[in-house]
Amino acid sequence: MASLRPARCYRRWKRAYTRWAVRRPERNYIGGIPGLRIRRFRTGEPKDEYIYRYYLVCDSRLNIRENALEAARVAINRVLERKIGRGNYFFRLMVYPHHVLRENKQLTGAGADRLQKGMSKAFGKPVGRAYRAAPGDRIFEVWTAKPVDDIVKEAFRRGIMKLPGDYHMETEIRVKGGAAEGAAATA
């Protein structure tokens, strides 16, 4: 199986070229979308007693591939499970990768120039999915009953290593009525 192209090939938030076939309109659509690589979106059990909420917020405008989201989710969940305990938190991936990534595959090697020439505005085949992140988007959230700022900050730090771009952590304290008592942002 072919390896994945580097993430820098898909990081820009540029609108993808869309083919407009006049004679054959069925060619205007992507043939098939690859399966989702994210295994879980929620871990733990949401309880009313969880009043502390921590969010990982994106500061950049970029595409985040699904394999990066999954790697960050696994890294964050591992730290939370080890330090807080399995039943003492609720963790959720808040975004879904809808954007389909396409690749115009080229031949490489000796004599490839005689077999294939590059195309401008080539449509490409679907190779993966990505989430189109904008500044201020919340990517992950953690709910706890007790304040565990240092543990969540360490977990998010390890998750950020797997993701492109810049991020910060936001903290929120909720009262049982549902309204926020006080919100504070931490770097």
C-alpha cells in the first residue's frame, strides 16, 4: 500500500478545484469517500456532577487530517486515563472531518515522463478526510468534577504535538443550572 503524503500537502485552507463537466454531469461528483479512521468521539460518561470543563481551542486557519485527530485523541486520553482515573472524566472530540482530500497520483522513476504528463487542475482520487479548522474552533473537551488544570494542560500539550497549527486551553466552570459561573482562558 502506498504511504501517506506529508500533511503539508493538505494544510492550506484553499478551496479545492471543482470540476464542472458539461457533457457528463455525473463526473461532477467524487466517486467514493474513504472510511473514517477515527475510532471514538466520546470516552467516559457525561455526568451532571462534572462542573469543570476544559477546551482545546484552535488559533490557526488550516486543515487537520483525520489521522492527526485520532493520534491526538489517543495521546490525550492516555494521559487522562492514567492520571485522573477511568470513571472520573468525560472526554470528547468535538469536530468531524467532512472535507475530502484528493490526490492526482503521478508515476515516478525512469521513463515515467514518456508514460504520463501532469495535468493542470486535475481532479484527483479521494485519499482521506480532513477537518477545516478556523480560529476559535473547539477541537477537544474534557469534563471533570474537581479542578485538574495541570493534568489536562499536560494532556493537551501531548495532543498538540500530534496536530498542526497553534492552540490554547480554555477553562469553564458550570453551575447545575447550566449557565457558566465563570470562564477563564489559560495559555
